[in-house]
Amino acid sequence: MSIEAVSWALNDAPEVPPTALVTLIGLANHAHPDGRAAWPSQTRLAHYGRKGVRAVQRDLAELERRGLIRRGNQRHVQHMPADRRPVVWDLAVERRRETPAELSNLAEPQSGRPAELLEPVDNRGVVSVAPVRRRVAEDATTRRPRRNDTSPTTYEPSLNPKEPSPRARSLRGGVALPTDPRAGQCPRHRGSPAGNCGPCRGEALGGVV
């Protein structure tokens, strides 16, 4: 693609038929910057112009008759099959038309800033916003700020566990038995262990030992 060739086809190519303009731009799209060696297929040019191949053939003949294109070096397509070789065209970029007077000032970019452009104006007024005071919760009794955070929960075991009293211990049956902390035997039934006395458990449950 050559921007120089496309710019020539759009702006400077003289006496271009309106119906063949798209075909000329299509050729320029495949030409070198000097306008040479453009060889798109006629099917491609028809795709560009949204027209048929017969119409493209008529456009090429008309552009060649007006001297806007001419046959170039056909060796560029020697690598292709003979029955499928497109014609290599050169654009007559040396031919140029005069730029209309109303477009002469717009042909080249102007330096500097246009005088009609105005500086942006800020129409927004100065808005004063009162600072927001944060309300702190106070204790109703001391009138001191109350802390909203809570102490972190710990899962470590306590260092001073409370041992249950001997009378609070229960057997598997759910009945507490009297124990003598000074001896290992039941104070009521000699020979029975203090922590697991069968006669005491039977009496508590109302059974006969």
C-alpha cells in the first residue's frame, strides 16, 4: 500500500471519470510510492468498487485512454501461471491538476493555533464543603469515648483451671458417691474402692446388693 499513490489518486489525478475513481484508487493501493508496479487482479478491483469484472475492464480501458495509467514492467508477474497473470500498471503520478482556490488554504496543515479557538472557561463556582465531624460513642456513666473494638478471642487453655469437688463427681450411673479423701476405700463398705463402690451404687439406685 502506498499513501503517496493513494493521495495522488484522490487529490491530484486530473480528468478522472467519477465511475472509474474507485478503480484508480484500487490500483494506487497496490502501487509503489512512485506509482509503479501495481498489479491487483480484476476480481480484486471489482471487490473494491462493488461492481462487476466487466465494469472494471471498462474502467481500465478508459483510464489508459486518458493517460492516467500505462502498462508497466510485466516481469513482476512472471512467477505466476500464464493464464492467471494480471496486467502490471504504472500510474501517471507526474500529471497533476490544480488545487481549487477555496481548498488552497486547507491543502497543507497550518502552523500555530487558530485565532477563533478560545481558551476553555471554568464556569463552576467555588463550592465550600463543611468538614464532617465524626461522632464518637460515649459511655453513659463516665462520658468517655467508648472503644468499639473488642478484645481478640483466644483459644489457649486457662492456666488456673477449677478442679471439681469430690462430691460433684458422678459415676457412670449418674449418682454421686461419698468418698473418703484420706483413704482409698469406701468409708461405709470396707474392701470396696472409694471411687467405685458397688454396694453404695446399689443402695443409691434402690436395688438390693
